[in-house]
Amino acid sequence: MKILGVKIDQITYQEALERAKAMIDAGGSHYVVTPNPEIIVRANREPQLRKILNNADLSVPDGMGLVMLGRLTGRPIPERVTGVDLLDGLAALATEGGFDIFLLGAGEGVAERAASKLKLKYPGLRVTGTYSGDPDPKFDKQTRRILESKKIDILAVAYGAPKQEKWIARNLPYLNLKLAIGVGGALDYISGERKRAPTWLQKAGLEWLFRLLKEPRRVSRQLALPYFVYLVLKERSVKR
Ligand code: UDP
């Protein structure tokens, strides 16, 4: 389905992982995005970002706002699918299939600690490297040189949205890998740098509230949600 011009695949977490596996098996390079209402609002006024999101091979709904919108409009989005959960599932998939993972982004040392945690959880997982780097285009060549020296099947890019999606769109054509995915703050969570909401809060669809209380400065980002609802209602009334 399209929300404000942005493609969202109406799939579950398990289906997303199956699609990812199929992409890896198919050969060629693919990328996955995880839009939330904030990024959809931004893509609505930034055609270049919209194009990047819509060209993705898979676009999973990362936000309760999207799930609720699906319910209200009778176009069901089964569940929220986050970057951090997908990265965890991809690590399991990589362990089973013998794929090599590289973790790019996050603060100094964070990706390395996340790699250790993932390897503890999934013995046999091959993380071929980690690199903090910088999403500024002037560092692209330098980062690519590091990536080109490794064997990589799955690349997790943790520069936050939309920097990570733009990074992937600029650099994927030069890289020899199977799947790239923007994972936002996933490496912070996996490394233990930041805490996720307790599972019961996640299940209640209230992880956003937990994040807001932990990091009040995110309030300006979360204000995108009411604006998102307003834009969707406006679009629907125009269509009618
Ligand atoms: N980040 C980075 N370089 C930058 C900007 C951000 O490595 O120039 C990392 C940051 O350390 C964090 C992630 O990108 O690990 C962004 O996390 P956030 O939760 O803000 O992303 P979201 O999930 O909201 O897209």
C-alpha cells in the first residue's frame, strides 16, 4: 500500500525475514527500508527521499502510527516491524545460511560491542567487520574502501533515518553485497548502549512513550505523528 506516496509492504516480521532470505538467494543486491510516520512526512515533501524509499525491495512498517492507520482505513498492516528486530532475525538467518554480516554506523565502539552481543546470542555468526564511519557523502569513498576489503552478504547501516537510506542509495551500486538494510538505533540497543522498552510496553504499542520519557529531546521528532495523521486525513478528503 502507499501512505502519503510512500510504499509500505503489509507484512509481518516473519514474512519480512522470508522475503529477505528470498532476496539473498536470488542474487544481485537489494535493500530494505523501515519507514515510520516521521520519515513518511519527510518523504512527502522530499521527492528524492520518496524515490529512495519506493525503490527499496522491501519497505516494512516501523511505527504503531502506521499499524493504527491500517486498522482505521481497513487496509491492514499486521504489525510493527522494527530495524532492531529485523537485524536480530537477519543475524539468525546469517548464522544458519553461513552469510557474512558487516555492521556500519553508530558511535565509536558501539558496532563492535553489538557484534560481540550478536555472536554470543548466535554462535557461529560471522561478522566480517564493523566501522563507525560518517554518513556525510564526502566520506563515502573512504567507507567503501573499507567495505570492499571484506566479504559481505548483509550490510546493516545504522546512521538513523533518512541518512542511512540516502547512504545506501548512493553507495549500494558500487558494492558487491546481497542485502543492505537501514537499522536506525539498532546497534545502540543490541550493544546495551540504550535500553528498549519492556516487552509488555512494546506489545501494548507504547514503545514510543518509553522512548519519549527516556529521551525527552525526541519530542520534536514525535510531533511528526499528529502532523502525519493530519496529512493522511487531508489526502483522503481530497480523494473523496
Ligand atoms: N548515527 C551515526 N552517525 C551520524 C548520525 C547518527 O552513526 O552522523 C547513529 C547514531 O549513533 C545512532 C543511529 O545513527 O546509533 C541513529 O539512531 P536513532 O535512534 O536516532 O535512529 P532512528 O531509529 O530514530 O532512525
